Amino acid sequence: MTDKYSYNSWLSCNTDTQKDLFLKSLVNDIAGIMDITVIEDAVFAELNVDIYGVYDYTIKTIKINRNFHTGDNMRAYKELMKTVVHECRHAYQYQYTLLHTNPLSKLILKEFIGNKDQFTENDAFAFEERVVELLLEK
Ligand SMILES: [Zn+2]
């Protein structure tokens, strides 16, 4: 996984189409590892300036803000990796609610529909930090 999605691999994507394919493949591979279902292909999209990415649980898809993540520098690359892992974690959280009917499931669902400062956000941020370290480890 490391070489396929390394910084150099990202830099070798010279067109928007190649960047779109990189994203789609990355999300599919991470989704496979996490055993989550992402129905639509992940895409770069025009999102609000304060949003890095979104997981839309209603259609099980991930959108990444084009304006933050298509730059050819290490910062943009790391943010891209973190955002993808973060949004995959939200997909994982949501999938839990589909597979289980219990108080935790109900709480997660409530947080998805509710506002920020949720434990699902804190969980996704902690997850992205550690998993991206793992992914980029040589
Ligand atoms: Zn989040």
C-alpha cells in the first residue's frame, strides 16, 4: 500500500483525471481493509471553504474538497491522506449502526444527524492520525 499511495505516486499524477483515479483507488483499498461499503466512487468536489471532506451516509459516498487537496506539496498530500482515512472512519461508524441495534448504535446515529463536537469526530481525528502514520511508514 505504501508505494502505491506514496508521496511520489501522488506527485506523478499530473492531470485531474489521474488525481481522481488515485483518490478512487485509495478509498477503495482503505474501504477494503476496514470492511466498509462505499457505494459511489470517491470524488474531489467543490465544498465549502471550511470543509476538508464529507462522508454522506445517505448515499454512502466520500467527497474530498478539491481546493485543499490537489496541491503538489507534502502538506496537501498528508491532508489528503488524513481526510480520506477520517471520512472512511465515519463510514465505518455509520456501518456499525446498520449492523447493530443497541444504545451505542443509537448514539452514533444521533451524532451523525446532530452537530459538531461529537465523540464520532474525536474518534475519527484520533484514527486518522495513527492510521496515516502507519500507511506512510516505510
Ligand atoms: Zn469528521
